[in-house]
Amino acid sequence: MAHLFEQNRNYVLGDPELDVIGPREKLAQWRHKGTGPAFYRLGRKIIYRGEDLNAWADARRVDPERGKD
């Protein structure tokens, strides 16, 4: 299975790779609501692990073939 993000990499706000899942403002809304990908808050710095981003994205994968008769 291909991954959208490097598994063993950490991503911080401002990394262009995070634009794949949404703009910075959307990520902030998700963190506030507790609905986005898992993250670390170290002081004022937000860090996402590639492994967590891939798990979050995989959970939202839609298979159009699924559910067809």
C-alpha cells in the first residue's frame, strides 16, 4: 500500500506536504474539535508524525466498488 506521507518523518505546520489534507486553518479547526489526525503539542509547536497522518488518511479512504451488488 502506498502512503501519502513518509512513515518515519515528522511534519510541522508550514510544511507544504500538509496541504494535501487541508489548509493550516482547517488543521487548527480539527485540532480544536478533536477530529483531525493525531498530533503532538510541544509548547506552541504542533508536530504530526507521518505514521499518524497515513493512518488518519487510510481511515477516510473510500472504495467505490464497496457496496455494489
